[in-house]
Amino acid sequence: DEDGPGADLKAWDVIADASVLSFRTRTDADGAGQTWLRATRGATTAISTVELLTGGTVALTIDTSQKISIVSASTTASLDILGPNRTNANEVGILRVRSSDAFAIDKGGSISFAGLYTAGGVAEFGRIYGAKENATDGNFLGYLGFAVGTGGSPSEVLRLNSSSQALF
């Protein structure tokens, strides 16, 4: 009963039509609000997309092939992140990868590239990482490293240090 006791405690609605199931926050008496989760049924699939919305705008989409789009409406990549160019020194990049370790030399974010090397075995073929160049508290010096597979764990083959030197 929307008008009875506890009606003011209702925080969200579940709305279903022929092909869309939506979860919506209730922000006023007539039930208007913002949809924050939407699942769409395809013609031949139980669910074709799941979307997470913020402020009424799609922020994240997962499609039937488990591809993830962040801000972008659709993608052919496994992960597609759309954002404005970020080249200003005061901005963080479109994608930020960081470690959770305490600060120390050689600690920082990394991206690994891996695949099957046998019918059932996965190997890491390469890695890109940005790390702290020293263990000095408050020091921002860092480096960008590149590692490639050499028959086991990838080994560093190139490092660009904070002095813009390429070390092989």
C-alpha cells in the first residue's frame, strides 16, 4: 500500500515491461526517480545487457558476450573505457592502475598481457608497469618498465627512468 503506514520509507521501485527490468530510486511522491540498474531482455536471450546508470546516464554496460563498456554505449573489445583526453600534468589518466602496497622502491601499478601457451596452461607474455624509483618518503620520482616473457615470468627489457633515460 503506497499510501498506508510506512509509505514514506519506500526508497526504490522495481519496474518491468515487456523487455526491460529496471530498479529505480524513488525521489518524490509521484514515484519519479532515477533508474540505477537496468536489465534488457533480447529476442533470443534471457538478458542481453545489464546497465548501471548514474544520474540517468549509462555508466557501465555488460553485454551477452561478457564485454564491459564503461561510459561507451557498446564495444567489440572485452573492456572499453571512454573518457576525455587527459594529457594535463594535473590530471589522472583515463585508466588508473595502482598497487595497494606501502610505498617502497619498485612498487606501483602494472598491466599484464597473458594467454595460453599450451592447451590448458596460461603464461604471462609481457608486462608494463609504472613504479616508484626510490624508497624516499615524499619523493615522486618514478619509472616506466617493460618486461617480456623469456620462458617463465617476464623479465625487464626496457626502463624509462625519471631522467628520461632509456635503460636496457
